[in-house]
Amino acid sequence: MFNLAQSLSFLDSPSINWKLIVASLTVGQYLFENYLSSRQYAVLKRKSPPASIKAEVDQETFDKSQAYSRSKAKFGIFSSTFGLVQNLAILNWDLLPCLWDHSGKLMAKCSFLLPKFMGGVITHSLFFFSTFSIISTVLSLPLSYYSNFVLEEKYGFNKQTVGLWLSDTAKGIALSVTLGSPVIAGFLKIIDYFGQSFIFYTMGFVLVVQLVAMTIFPTLIQPLFNKFTPLEDGELKTAIEELAVKQEFPLTKLYVIDGSKRSSHSNAYFTGLPWSKQIVLFDTLIEHSTIPETVAVLGHEIGHWKLNHLPKMLLFAQSQLFLMFSMFAAFVKNNSLYTSFGFSTQPVIIGFILFNDVFQPVDAVFQFAMNLLSRKHEYEADEYAKGCGYGPDLSTSLLKMFSENLSTMDADWLYSSYHHSHPILPERLSALGYVSEKKLGKEIKIKPEKED
């Protein structure tokens, strides 16, 4: 049987400068993604909507959408540059071994609080992970603040207060450490126990974690950030329940989430186990859409369920994990990799972090493929909703959501292939066979803004 780890054993050579390779790959990814952004930015400077939506979207809405997208693109370039500087600083000044040593000292100071079975390299790794997560979050705070309170505020989307933002950040750190630590501990224990045979065990472990996360997210995690209210009795609830019965969708709960507390963007989704589903509607979606349009959006979401898109995406993700873990098996004990970055020992968590930098080119190919599959599923779900008689209402709902959210309405094909998991508005309307009856953009109330 072909063993990828053995075929890559030549990579464990003292002559290989892994620090230079990782730095080159990091800069290469930065240049590639910013090249894509430059292509997209040229599209975002266009003055007229695509011909296929020119009759539907008024010029003012399109101009604001373009300006908002340009602002996000420039912010994205700045953010990626900030991230590049951070990564190169970590490489140049050997900050990873420094942080590893300091987290070990912190563990030693806290040893009197730890159970007797804790104190080895896995516990050390958890202290490293927690410290790294906190530092990363703190360093990202200025960017997060600007994104919410400058960029989103400028275009009228931000609804949260500074206090709420800080509370969300603290909760995020706590959840990352609380829920992430046992997952990382399990991952490291599997590799420690099974050695080079860890690949399929870690794949199974990650799959279980994904399924558990999908189960507990709507009931235990999301309520920490948002208020869930049962949808009131009325025409909308009746229409949704009739849709669920007609499509044999196992609807058990129907909630409205207070998305407007943080943003005026709108959305809808369903979660839960295969035999028990919950539909969650953003209050902003209900506010901006008619009952038939809201039902049409849920018809699209049920299409994903009917066509088994989630299992297909999970299967694709498993294939990605298989390749990633197969390659990682060649790096987990790669002495030259650790020594290049100043490590005298071989902590698996460090090896995995460094390996992910090496894996960047392969991961980029998977991102192209994942987005291609995701867009295919979106078209299929749209077609399913259309087949159920929701084509016109779904089209008008998409027009309203794209206009209200100032979503990108035009895109460079290469940028879209790499970044977009959903087709853009003209592509979806064309596939739905939408025929314009009136210009919807003029109905959208958007606060006037200065030209970007």
C-alpha cells in the first residue's frame, strides 16, 4: 500500500532550511491573495451594474454596494498585511519556542491547581494553545474594532455597542479555551497513542467533533450571544410549518434571533440532528421580506437538506483531512523542521502549526474545489426551491437581501472562484430564470454616504 509519509521522508534533512521555505510560502500566499484582490478591486470600480441586473438594481444602490465592497477590500488588504508582518516576526525572532518555554513556566506555576494526571507534554500544549489564543485575540482587537465601529458603522450596518463587542470577545476567548482544550488534548493523545497509524483515528475524531459541534451550537453556544424567541403564531409561522410538512422536513422548533442587536445584515439557517431540525430566522430578514419571500428562502435551505448537501460537504472535508493528515505523518517527527525553528524537542502541536504553513499551497487548491462544490450546491438548492414554486419569490428575496446588505453584485471570475462559496446575484438570478417586473432597488432605504 502506498505510504505518503514514507515517500516524503527525504524532507527530514538537515540541509533543508524550513524557516526560509515557510517564509517563502507565507509571502507567496500573501502575494497571490492580494493579486486576486487587485483583480476584484478593478471590478469594484465599475460604474454600471451587470447587464443582467441593470433593470432590477437602481444606480444609487449599486454605487453604495461598490463603495462598501471597495472599503472591505482595502481593509482586507491591510488586515492581510498586518497578518504577514506578524507571521514574519514570529519566524524571524523565534517567538514560537519563546512562547512554548513561557507556557511551560506558566504550567509549572499552576501545577498545584492541576489534577495529578496532568503535567506532561499534552498539558504543556494546552497552556501553549490558551496563551497563543489570548495573544492572537488581543492583537486582532484593533482590526476588529475598526471593522465594526468604523467600516460597518459608516455603511449603517453596525448595531452593537463597545460593551457588547468586548463581552463577545471575552466569551469567544473563554469558549475557545474551554471547548478547544479537550479537542486538542484528544487530538494529541490519539497521535501519541497510535503513532504513525493515527491518520484514520484522527479523521474519525474530527468528524465526531464536527457533528457534536453542529448539535450543541444552536442550544448551548449561540444563546450565549443572541436571544432566541419562538416565532409568534401567525401567517408566517403557519406558512413555514405547512412548507415543512409538505417537504417532510422534521421541524421541531422555529426561532427568531435578534440579529439586529449587532448588525442590520439578514440571514436564515437550520440546525440540529437529522431527525430533529430547528429553523432560525434573523429578525432583520422578517422585517425586510414578505411572507412568501421568507418562505422561499427557507425552501432554498430545505433544498440543501433534501439534496444531502451537508453529508457531501462533510465527505469532501474528510478527503481533505485524509490528505492533510497523511502529509502531516511525514512531518510530525521531522527533526529538521523543529530544529529550523529553534526547538530541541518535538511537540506535536508545534509540528502541526508549522506543517499548516507548509500545507498552504495544497490547502489553496482545496479551497478552490470546496467553493466550486459549494456554489454547485447553491444552484441546486435554488433550483429545488424553484421546482417547489418559489422561483419568483426567491428571486425577489435575493434582490432585497443583496441590496439591503450591499453585497457584491459583480466579481472577477478568478477572485470569485477562490473566495466565494455562493454565486453572486446576477448568476443566481440568471439560473433561476428571473424576469424583471419592477426595479426593486428603489424600495431599499439606505442612508446616503460619501463616495469612497
